[in-house]
Amino acid sequence: MTAIPGEFAPPARLLLGPGPSEVHPRVLRAMSAPLVGHLDPAFIAMMEDVKALLRFVFATGNTLTFPVSGTGSAGMEACIVNLVEPGDAVVVGVNGVFGTRMADVIERAGGVAVRVEAPWGRIVRPEQVEAALRNCRQPKLVALVHAETSTGAWQPLADAARLAHEHGALFLADCVTSLGGAPVEIDGWGIDAAYSGTQKCLSCPPGLAPVTFGPRALEVLHKRKTRVQSWYLDLTLLSQYWGEERVYHHTAPISMNYALREALRLVAEEGLEARFARHRKNHEALAAGLGALGLALAAEEGHRLPMLNAVTVPEGVDEAQVRTRLLAEHGIEIGGGLGPMKGRVWRIGLMGESSRRAHVLAVLAALEDALRAEGRRVSPGAALAAAQSVYAA
């Protein structure tokens, strides 16, 4: 007979990697509330709260704004398979893992991915987007990653959205890591469709993918010549469940929607501007402390994310060993690099609840200890002093 394992007791961790982020106790309590049916009037009323709060965070009046049941990658796939038909040309920025993934999903949907490449850690320039649009017959869509989690690069969107519209195309934004931690102006920037995830700056467990579709995107969706490739992610069906009809589509993850509602309430209580300022300040303090340790940020200067910091690993330092030491000796999780940046960077996330002064100081102290163990000369306390000077200012 197979032995029955004991109750799982997760170790205490400070989550400062690329996701998930720390979760507020109120969100965890919300997840433990009793279940109701996914068509219960009480749950349906709660769905309206979630939609309204998501419109607030996305800065949009889009009616079709709701969480897809799945992680951020499900949001990516939902947006692409609903807007792209076989043969459609899509201009997609590729400067990291998630731009690469978008191109892959576009091709799986039968579209033609027109890749606009930039070195990892740098942004895609508007002139590159414009050149690709000029050389593309009837572009259907332009797609960019706002916050490239694999590199820490912060991509401007407004100019690219304007260029897309000038060439008769829609504009799609990946806001998985940026939503709730930096300005995302769906209506103000002319973004036609966007998606995000719950486990980054919204500080909710992973499992839902907020999406929003504007009027131009909905017009394209309703004029499709072919059926949406995915039944589960077909927004013409999902909108009937999240809209006024409440037609059964699938059993929504009840507890995750409880959690998302509470996480969004926390965002609204703090206020978007205050939340963005908190992320900026903690990023600046971390960057100052890293500089005192002789460490540099890998992303392009002037385009560095406040919530995801890619840190260049110094020559002679064992990248994986430092992460192992932080986890084993300090209980702190940070991330390693992906793709061409594997072994070359650490990724330190200061997202949502993880973006706290105490956490910045904790990871700097732990890094100082780990670098010293690697044989690096570091000035004791210099990193903490540099960070504290930012907070004092």
C-alpha cells in the first residue's frame, strides 16, 4: 500500500523573484471563504466588482474587461487567437522571452509573425515598428511586451499604438508584469487589446489572466471569417458568461476570483499613483544598493522596469550558487536569467506586496553576504547605506 504523505507545510520564503510575488493576508483569507456556485447570484454580483476594478487598474472604459481562467500565458493566447486568423500579418516586437512567445503563438494561430528584433535588454524603437508596417501588406496587428520580464526592459507603447492605427492595424499589449506597478493607460494610449496576470504586481496567486478588448478589437472579432481556433478561449463565448447573458461556459475558479477581487481592492485603496511611486522609490533604492556592491542593471538605461530588476552577474561569480545561498541561508527567492541571459543575470522582483523597503534592505544584505562568500570584496554596510540615502531623500 502506498504511504500517505503528511500535510504539506511550505517553507517560509520572501518572494523577490520574477513571480509569484508576496500575497497580502487579506487575499489569502479571501481564498479560504466558502464556495458558492459559479452561477450563484452572489458570485455573479462579485464578478461585476472584479470587472469594474479591472477597468480601474487598466484605465479603460472597455466593457469586455474580465479575468480569463488561466495564467498570463492564457491571456496572451486568448488575445491572439481571437484577433488573428490564418494568413494575417502581425508585427511583433521580439526582445526577450515573451516577445518570442507571442511570435510562436501567432504562428500557431496561422498568422504570419513579422518579427521586429532588438537585443535582449533593449527596447523596440518606434522607427523599427514603422519600417515593418511599411513593408507589410495589410498588417492586422502590432504586438509589444510592455514589461519584458526576462530582461527588465520597459517598452514605451503610445507611439507604436499610434503607428499601428495609422497603418490600419490593431495594437496589442502584454501587460503581465506592468499592470498595477507602473502606468498602463489602455484608453489614453490607444491600446486595442491587452492581457495581464494576477501573480505579479497585483499580488494575487497565479491562475487568472485579466484581459481587456476595446471597440476596434471587438469589431475585428465579430467580423472574423473563421471560427476562433480555441473553444475555451473564444471571447464570443466567454463574453456571454461575463456579460449580461450569464450563459454557462465553464466552471470559473471561484476562490481565485475571490482572491483577485480582494487584491484589486487593495490596489484601489492604495491608489494607483501612490502604488506607482512606491515601486519607483524601491527600485531606486535597490539600484543604489546594487551599485554600492559593484553590480549593474542589465536593461537599457532610461528604460528599466521599477518592478523587475535584471542584475548583471560579475565575472567569476557563480550565479546559481548565489541564488542557492540566498534561498538556503536567508529564505529569499530571486530568479535566474532565461535564454541568452541564462547564467548572466539575476532577476530581482519588487512587485506589488514584494515591493517594500524592508524587502529591499533584506535582499541587499543577503547579496552582500553571498558575494563575500564568492570571494568578492564588498564594503560592509555600503549597500544598505546607499539604499537608505535614497529613502532619506
